[in-house]
Amino acid sequence: MGFVFLGTALILYSYVKNVYPHMLLCRLLFSLGSAACTCMMTGTLGDIAGGQHERGRVSAIVGMFAGLGGLVSGMVLIQVPYQLGTLVKDDAEGIQLALIIVGGCAIALACVFAFTMPNVNVRHSGGDGAVKYFKRLFKLVHSEIVSAVTKAPSLSSSFERLVTENPLKLLKYGILAGRDPHASRSRTSRARADTVLFTSYMILWVVQHYVDLGWCRNGQSCGAAAGDTHTLTGMGQGVCLAFAPLFGYAGEKFKKPTVLAVAGIIGAIGSLPFAFTKEAPGHISNFVFVCMIGIGQMGMIVTGMTLVNGMYINPKYRGSVAGVFSFCGAISIMIMVKLGGRLFDVWMRGAPFVLMGIAHLSVAIFSVYVRIVCPRLEQRDREMFAKEEQEKATRGSEPKSSELY
């Protein structure tokens, strides 16, 4: 459904006639699709991973390809509308054609997912899969219409049981799951806010440097800053992707609070010195700082997704927990971007990276607290993991020997 919303919104974008209400409605539809895809990227991770010992690796793969998608879209796909513009009348038609193509691909991908996505939630669909689920849904909708026309007894209770459980109950479980320090620690990882701050304010940081030198003017494009911006962001995101497998492996072999604390410390070491540096954007020290920021980002992304899909989360409510996890990320983006932009204007150009450094340190400190104060949770998780392996052995499977932490 998320990709259907995205694809529909992108296609409609190319036909809007005004900003309000057409563009606004398309943007709201796009936001719904984006929220669904972001939540379920995390929520379905546990369904795909075969067991607890595989979730670090699967999280690494998901984080790596999510970052790779950002790189490809920012460096390659952004040129597609202008390339298509050379094949049609003008750039405007090229942009319109690009939106239609990308929207169509999103809808086609939704169709692929309808047939291939795993469905382990048996409460509503009976484990039949997405296609049979929608067939049953269509039959109940048809029965509702027939019963309304013939005044037969209503099937609304059956319809409600098929469509959804009490949404307030699901939301309540997603929120209360934060009482477990493991789940609450995943919500504080705030990696999405890091990504937005890094990409948004890195550009401003470089441009402001050249404005201070007098090479560029405020309110005008700055060609001198383009090269340094692409180099810094490209290197940071490239190193970020390279470290995804390492953090996935570390999440399986070491205690997750330790891995998250290390990621937070690395990110802070990169963010805080970078915020106060006086060197030119192309200086070698800035490349080192940016790489460390990227490493810290990937560590929190991979470890955060692994924590959301831990043994302490009831699989039936994994989607709710993932939704609250993404909601916390969205809140952190709103706060960090607004506060970072304000401090950028009234304090200094490195202020957003000071916020990033403080946030990284906070995550590291909280992770150390959980690591030291909550050993009983680790023992409980080991017992749950051992029970899962024993059940697999009972069903005839051969469990892999690995440690939870």
C-alpha cells in the first residue's frame, strides 16, 4: 500500500494545476506512502530474518541498500529528468515524464510485493498470503454491500476482525514497548535525523564558507561550493555504506548496547571537531571527520533496526513497534532540523553538527547505562533465544549455534 501511495502521488504530481489544493493533496498522499515504507522497512525485517542470529546481517543489508538508494538517487537519478528533456520538447516535459516513469515503477513494485512479501501475521489472514487476504477482503466487502441492500444481518463484526484489530490497542503496545530498555534504546538512536542533518546542513556549511570568503553571494547559486559538497557528502555516505556489514556482524557477536555506544562515540568524535573547524572544506581533516560521522550514522541505523526486531518484541505487534520507532525518528528530524537551522543563523555555521555530536554522546551514555544496569534483560533474552532454538530442533530443524549478543 505504501508503494501504491508513492506511485500514485508521483504520477499525479505531473498533472497538478496549482499549489493549493492539488500539490498539497499529492504531497500528503506521498507522505502517507513514505511513512508506510519507512515503518515497514523496519517492521518486516524480523519476518525475513530466519532467526535472532541472522537479524544483524539482515539489518546491515537493509541499511546498506537504503543508503545505496540515496546515493543513486542523488547522483544518478536526479539527472534523468534533464536527460529526458533532450528527447522531448523541453525540460518541463522531461520532468513530467520522469515522474510518470518512477511512479509506474513504484506501483509495479507494489504488485511484486503483493505476491512475494512474507506474511507471518496469522491473526487476520490466516497465513494465506497477501493475495488470498485481499480476495477474502473483497468477498467480505461484497457481502457487506449485499447485506445492506437486502437488509440481511450485518457482517460488520467479521469485516472488522479481518481488516484490523483495535488500533488503539496496537498503538498502546507500540508505545509501552518502550518500557523495555532495549526498545527505548532503539528509539533514541535517531539515525534518520542524522542523515537529514548531514545532507542538508553539509551543503549550507560549504556554501557559507565561500560566502564568508566573498566567492559567493547569499541567495544565489554557488558553483565554487558544488565540488566540495559532492566530495564530502559522497565520501561520508560511501564510508557509511562500507561499514554496514561490519556493524551487522558486530550486532550478532557483541552486546548491542556496546555496539550502539561505540557508534555514538565515533559519531561524536566526528561531529564536534567538524563543527568548530576553521579549515577549508577540502582539507584532509574534514574528510576524516565526515567519514567518522558516516560510520556513526550507519552504526545507529543497523543497530536500531536490530533492536526493534529483538526477541523481546512480540512478533504480532512488530509493525506497531516499528511505527512508533519511525515516529520517534520523525520527531527527532523536526526538532533537530528546526533547532539546527535556527542556531545556524544566530550562532555559527557548525551549530547543527554540535547538535549531532551532543545527540551521539547522549546515545552512547544511555547505551552504557543499559549495558551496565540491565544484565537481567540479557539473561532473559538468552533464555528466550534458547527456547526458540529448542522449538526449532523439536520441529526437525537444525539450529545454528551463535550467541545472542
